[in-house]
Amino acid sequence: MSALFSGTVSAAPAIVLLVVAVTCAVTDLWKGKIYNAVTYPAMALGVVLALVQHGASGIYFALGGFAVGFFPAFVLFALGGMGGGDVKLLGAIGAIAGAVAATETLILAFLVGGLFALGKLAWHGRLFATLGRTLRSIFGALWPGLGPAKTPPEGRLEVRFGVAICVALVATLWDLRSGALSSLL
């Protein structure tokens, strides 16, 4: 049972993960979509790989990893903060890599995505205005009468989160092999 909660990813799943993540990052950058034709087969392949590696108990490995990757991201999707393809990609990563790797990938993806968002805001010259509106919204919730910040006329900027997930996955696989990131904590 300890292998089900192992923090390592063997070679075959790691290769599948890299192919899926790079494919999704490219299509996300190119077309702005992460296709079901990539994520659904990856989820199914994750279940098959888990069954081959862990036997019948591998279903728990795959489903647990799927749950860890999918459900936190689904909450953000339901709130309008993430695309559906990103959610399914994180679920597929969990199904293939398991709960430990899915957790680390999810956390790193949010960090990398946040850095991408800050960089994009700075590139477009909207970083300080956005930070000011964010602070006003926070303080507006705490002090009645301050009111919410006004929405800018230029619209929202979007970050292609599939790229952040891909970078986070590569960092996770590297960390699970070397322990380099985990040793910093």
C-alpha cells in the first residue's frame, strides 16, 4: 500500500505526462484551447498505467490522483477563474502521476500562473492599476462605504494556464527525482 502514496513517478508515466503536457501547452498557446482529444485519453491511460503498475489497487492511485488534480481546479472553473481544458489537464496529470505529484503540480502551477499573470500585467502597463484595484476591493469589503473598485474599460487579460501547468509538471518531475525543490521547504 505504501507504493500507492509514493512520491515518485516511473519512466513510462513520466514520458506520457511530458507528451500530454507539452501538447496541451502548445495547443493552448496556439489556439487558446486544451483539447478533449488529448485529456480524456490521458485520463484513461492513467488508469491503465496505474492498474499495470499497482494491480487492482491501482484504481485508487489513479482515482485519488484525478480527484486531487481535478476538484480544486473545478472550483476555480465554476467561479470563472480557469478554463475547462486546464481542469481536465490537471485531472489527467493526477490520474497518471498520482495524488502526491498532482498536489505538487497543482501548487506549482498556481505559483507559475501567478508569476505569468504579474508579468503580463507589467508588460501591458497595468500592474500597479490592477494591484490598486485589488487592494481597494479588499479594503472595500472590510470598510462599508468605501465601495468596490471600478472595472477598467480595457477588459481582462488572460493567461494561458496550460503553459503554467506544463512548467509546473516539469518542475514536479524534476523535484520528485532530485528532491531539489522539496529540500528548500
